[in-house]
Amino acid sequence: MEFITAAIDLKEAGVASAGHIHLPEVVIYYDKDFKGSEYRTNLNVLFVGGVWNDQISSIVVVSGQWQFYLHRDFVEPLGPVLGPGYYPWVEAVGIRNDQVSSFRCVGY
């Protein structure tokens, strides 16, 4: 995979500094209904790379608040910020199918 990632700034994302740290986590899927290849991460993804670019069709947000973008480097947000939950079809939440090129955690 050719993902270009960047560490999440835990303070900026609102993760408490005391006690156990539970990192934000998201799983993206190549196809609708959580089918096809999957990629699980707790990192910001500046560019999803060749094989994944414009191919994301479903998402599971395990924890955190995630924003998805049309272009690499977090340019042009797609749809709303997604919180924990299952999103079997991105278009149902206002994200155009097969259009995501980058994503990041914007809150926790």
C-alpha cells in the first residue's frame, strides 16, 4: 500500500493526557457493506495512494471524529465529520462514493 500518513496530534484531537490513552481508530473498505479490502489505522492519512485513491465505499469509525477529503493533503472536505459508528454506504452520509483521497482525525 502507498498510504502517506502523519501522526495525530493528540492534544489537538482532544485526547486526555492523564491515564490510559485510547487512540482514535477508523477502518475503510474498498466496497459497499464492508466488503473487499480493508485498512485499519489510527493515523491521519495525507494520501491514500494509488490502489485506494478514489475507492472507499464504506467506513467503520471505531473511535474519534474523522473528516474525509476529496483531495490529498486534507483539501476539500467530503460530507460531515463522522463519529463512532458503522457506515455501510458512504453516499448515505453525504460522502461521494469512490472519491476519498485523504482523511484525518479532527476530534476525540
